[in-house]
Amino acid sequence: MSDVSARMPVPAAAPLSLDDDTLIDELVTLRDYLRLAVSVFNAYDLYYGHGTDSAWDEAVALVLGALRLPHDVDPAIIDARVLRIERARIITLLRARAVERRPLPYLLGESFYAGFAFNVDERVLIPRSPIAELIESGFELWFETRDPAHMLDLCTGSGCIGIAAALMMPTTHVMLADISGDAIDVARANITRHDVGDRVKAVAGDLFEPVVGQRFDLIVSNPPYVDASDLGGMPAEFGHEPTLALGAGHDGLDLVRRMLREAREYLTDDGVLIVEVGNSERHVIETWPEVPFLWLEFARGGHGVFALTAAQLDEWATELSR
């Protein structure tokens, strides 16, 4: 009997019902809700990648966010009792995160990028680009002795790249551009939030169209770059992000091709173009095998970001126009 039972599979536990009204009565401390959140996230087999990378980190972010507590709050607060209205809010957020698979930053209305908080909602991608490391260094590989005078954040979304760069480089003037008017509305809200309106402007239009006639020392872009194959297999959480900001044709390079053809016209002679292409890096290499893209490395992880100088764009113009 014991040999047979030892070989029998153990049935998986059903996900905990978040519609159980007794939860609010039985769970009363912050510790209780952290434990609950971890259990729920594990039971629902969620995807992490919008600011956290584990069930525990996601639980901490959700519970502290629901209670409007900072991430560096004194750990002694873990056994504090949670008000009933706060318990209800945590349960509501847990339900939306686990059952609806909505990314946590959308639920909280906020995401952190390069150390700064930004407004986010379903009109924009959730900030997660490894370009944050370049921002934190002031793009020192190219601007070691001075900040770029003028920068363009192309396909800006929430404006996080350009605004964070402006905050790190206090003499740089930044243009944020995006084809989505909704995204530009979010970006403008973030300009106001960080009080950088004297140096950061947001404009709507198709790629370089809204900045015709202008030149920049630095153009940075995290454009749509997901190829058709990857787009079809993405976790459910990505279905809440704007498709316009994710997919870019069969190989993910629809916008990148245009950037490589047109960017030189908008760069100063000693300027640099930096573009994130993620998993479509392989398509870039296959499409332009001779072009000496500088593929950047990141201490905190991330890949698929290349740089080309204005001089290289001149040298390889014929190849890049194909």
C-alpha cells in the first residue's frame, strides 16, 4: 500500500479564492498580507518582469504600494495591524493581479525607473529598459567631459528615459517624441511631476516628423521591436500593454529600419544614436552583417541595445538604406 501511494501524484492545490469574504476578518497584519500575496502569486503562476522578478518582491511591492508605504520602510512595521479599508484594497489588488493578470505598476499607477518614480497606465509601456544604466552614468562612454546639449527620446512612451536623463544631466535639453497622443499625455504628466518643463518638451508625431529641422547630440530610442513570433508567445501580462508599443513587423525592425535611414539628418556631427532592439538583436545582425554596431553590456542584466555614431551612420549609409 505504501509503495503504491508513494508513486501516486499529489494533486495540485486549487488557487486560493480571493472572493472569500472571511479573508479580511482572518488576516489583520502586514505580515499576514505579505504571506497571502506570496501564496496567491505562486498558486496562479504569474509572470514577473515589470519591476520585480519573484513572488516575494511582487508581494512586497503590492502590499507596500496598497498601503502607500515607501519601499525602505522600517521592517519593524511588519506586524502592524492593517485597517479594514486597507485590507479590502490589498485584496482588490491581489485579485486584479492574479486573476486578471494585470501588471502591478498599472494597478498602482506608478513605476520606478533609474531611481525615479513615473506615472504609468495602460496608455504606455511599463519602464524596464536596461538603458537606465547608461542614464545613471550620464552616457559617459560618449560624453565623458560634458553633458549632451540636446537629446531626443524617440518613441518615448511615459517619457521615463528622457526625463530621467534630464534629471541626471542638469544642463541637457530633452525632446520627447511619440506617435501616440495618449502616450504624450502621460509623458507631459511626468514632466510636471518632476518639474523639468524648462528643459523637457513632449511632442506627438510619426518618428522624426515632430522634430524636423532640429539636431541632437544624442538620440535614444526604445521603440517597438518585438517580432511576430515573440509577440504571439508573450505572457498574459503583456496583453495589457499597448500593442502599438510592442510589435514592429515580422522581424521587429519596421521602425528600426526607418531610424537607421533617417537618424543622421537629426544628429550633430559628433552625435550618437542608441537603440534598444531586445530579442530582435539577431535580426539586426542578420540584416546588416557588415555594419559595426556597438552592442552594449549591462551590469544588472539586459541585452539588445546598440550604438552608432554619426560618423558610422555616414560611412554605412548605403548599407543601412537597404
